[in-house]
Amino acid sequence: MVKSPKVFKQYESDRYIHRITKAVADSGMEFPMFRQMAFVQLDKALELFISGKYNKDEDFEL
């Protein structure tokens, strides 16, 4: 995402890659995902890179 939606900006975390591993029904039941999905906050990744606040050991591809 080039411009992260408000829900991502309000979530307190230094992570910019959000991997979806399970689905939760409105009844509360949890199901494994049959395909992998990830949301990448490009604006947050760029901000961390420019500021030098990213983890150089984990984010070597950044």
C-alpha cells in the first residue's frame, strides 16, 4: 500500500508487513487460510528506511 489506511496507521507497531494466517468468522470460529495474503505498508517501510530506525538484521531487503 502506498498510502496506508487509517486502521494500519492507528495500530501501534514497527512492522510494515502484515501476514494473514487465519480467518476469523463473526461467530468467533477460526479457520486456516488456504492461500497466503500479506499487506505491505510501503509508506511506513520508506519512513523507517529514511529515518534509519529499521532492524538491519531482519530487514536486509529493505
